[in-house]
Amino acid sequence: MLEKINQGIAPDGKPFNIFTLSLDNISIQVMDWGATWLSYKVKIEENYREILLGCLPNNYDKQSVYMGATIGRYANRIANSQFEINGKSYLLNANQDQHQLHGGPKGFDKIRWNIEKCGENFIQFSHFSINGEQGFPGNVKVFVTYILEKNGIKIEFNAESDQDTPLNLTNHAYFNLDNAEQGTDIRHHKLQLSADYFLPVDSQGIPNAPLKLVKNTSFDFNQEKLIGQDFLKEEQTITKGYDHSFLLAKNHEQPSVKLTSSDEKISLCIKTSQPAIQIYTGNYLEGTINRIGKHYYDYSGIALETQALPDTPNHPEWYKFGGIIKANEKYHHWTSYQIFIK
């Protein structure tokens, strides 16, 4: 079932268009501003549990942590806001000191998307990103589709450019399977992650070493464990927790990620076509406004951002993992978020 309401006033002076999709024991909300995923409610026993961090629509321009937003053109960091492609250098709009994060100061999260089409169990948004937007080459048409399925939701990203260009799209949802309304310490959740390599970074999240084996490190989640078990060890001390990209095992038919609530009543399993995932334990959520007008604390949610590796435009050795598309090449990726209740 699809329902639409207009609520509040967006930064462009027009109302937010908010859509609710419901099926069986699951309900999600999305809005056209930032093509943002607002809510993910799951019925457990007789009550619905909110598992997605968020705030009221009117407060989205007051938060800076990208809650549920569609990220582009390039998710994650591009070092020194510059890169070279086909022998030509490009300078991007910086928004994290000298670096660019999540597409720049006016990335895809800060625009109104067009409502392309919708049905009983899906809605598709589109955006035309002009040549030179935030410093990137090429005119790019982007589509984001939210599809409500049995037991979960699937997000599809489709795009095409008329020039070779970096492109790395993701959704920046934060999950808390215990209590996403107010937020609780995510480190009490269990996490399993099918990944043999992670990417070391400096204090600003810029890759500063080659991919590194997770074996015998605090980054090994191949066997399920508490997020807090090996917390703030090794490279995590630089970033105040996990804020690292992991190269995923290549098996799209099996979940790459399993996140389980502290009461073990609910698990979230993620499948994806993307090559990597950024695991961010909400290390700097302190002061972010929540749905009830109060604030989240650090570690109140975990972002599970499926994507290409960060700073790929400056690392040709990682082109094979995605992040760069050729002119007139079809970009297509998907991520599925399935819920299992015990």
C-alpha cells in the first residue's frame, strides 16, 4: 500500500513530499528531499519497532550526518577534492577541510528529487546532475528506486553519464534494532560481515595504506561478535571507532551483513551488488536531533553503506571494484535489507 502526504517546508520553500509503503508487518517512509529513507518500522509481537535513526522532516536541514539520505555523486571521501581522469585534472567543491565528503556541500542529499513513478509497493526518484555540478564532469541522469518486498526493502540505483566520471551511490541509513527513536548504544548489537579485507584510513577518513587482511585484527567480523568486543583497538583509535570500508566477499546470493539486536529478537540481513561497505558506528552522532526533539549520542546507530571504495578516483588500482563509469555506460547497483524476527 502506498500513501502520500505533504508535511513541513523544505529548504526550497516547498513542502516535503513523504511517502509511506506498507506490506504485511513492515512499513517504510521516504521523502523527495534528498531521496531520503525516513523510517523503517517492523512489527514485533503486537508493537511496531522503529529501526532507522531519523528526525522530523523540518529538522533534516539541521542535522549534518546524512540520516537516510541518498549520497552522490561520490559517496565517502575524495582526497584533496581533486582527481585526474583521461589526462585531465578536476577540482571539486570541498566540504571536509580540503577534502570532499559525500558529493560536496550541495550533494544529492541536499536537493529535491523528482518523483519519477510509483506503485503499490515502490517509488522511484530521479535527478539530472549537470556537467560541472560540485566539480564533476559529465551530465548524469540518476534514478533511485525503493521497493518494498516481503520481509524487507530493496534500493536500486541506476544512472548514465555522457562523459567518463566518478560515480558512487549509496544510502546513508543508520540502524538501531533496539530503539532507533531515542537511540541506544549500538555496541551491544552483534555484527557478522563477510569480508576478508578492510581499508586503513587517517583521522579524516582518507585511505593511507593498501587493503589489509582482517584476519587476527579487530576488523574481523566473519564470525558473529558484539560490535563492542574489540572496540577502539588498532586503526580504530584514529577514527574513534569503526569508520572503515570493507571489501565484500563476492556472493550476491548470500547476505554480506547480519546485524542482530541486543535482545536477539530481530536481525537485519543485507545483500548487495556493491563491492564494498562502509561500516560507521556513529562515532560523531552527539547532538544530532532525533524524532522526539531530543538528541542522539555517539554510537546511537550504525551506518551500513554499500558502495565502492573511498577515494577510488585517485587510486586506479581500485577501478576494478567500481567507482568510475565510462560515457554512456549503464550504472546499476542494488542493496536489499531483509528483516528476520525470532
